[in-house]
Amino acid sequence: MREVILTTLTGFIVGLLFTRLKLPIPAPPNLAGVMGIVGILLGYLVATKFGIGK
């Protein structure tokens, strides 16, 4: 759980920094894009659990 909190805090700080420096955000700016990344993670986890692609 500590890792999740630290990762979220780091992402929050990076988001603030990118906004302050007027840089484009390095992540999808909408929920659909974020869910695409979640889907990739879930696919990876299922594939490694069941040995798909070995």
C-alpha cells in the first residue's frame, strides 16, 4: 500500500510540475486513455499468471 501512495504522490507532483512549466502532460488527459493503460496492465497480469505467450 505504501508503494501505491508514494507512486500516486509522485505522479501528482509530476503533474503539478508539468503544468507549472507549461509542458504537455505525459499521460492520457481523459478517463478513456487512463482505462486503456489499466487494460494493458490487466492483460499483462493475466498473461503472466496463466503463462500466455511463453
